[in-house]
Amino acid sequence: MKKVIAVIGATGSQGRGVVNALVKENKFKVRALTRNPDNYSGNADEVVKADLNNPKLMDEALHGVYKMY
């Protein structure tokens, strides 16, 4: 089972680049964290709603995560 890497701000240019690089590497399961998952059009393995100003959402979004960017 692959370890999960979470990427905060996956809809931004830097976050999208990190997601793409990790997916291409194919060593980890990539979880995209975004405030609006319905608008995410990237290629992460998972898309999860998260907001840095909402500790409960962040706790849920980071559950089981090995590392994050």
C-alpha cells in the first residue's frame, strides 16, 4: 500500500506542479487539498476539502497522511 502525500493548495500553480510531479513519480498516493473540491481538475488520486482556517477540516484532510506539502 502506498503512503499518502497531501498537497495543500493543489489548485494553485505551485501546488498543481507538486501534484503532477508526485503523480508522475508513482511512489505515493497523492491527496489534493482544496477549499473547493468540485472545481479541482488535476490528476491527484484523491481530492479532499480543506481550509487552513478550519482545524476540524484540516484534521480530517490530513488523517493517515505520511507527509504534506
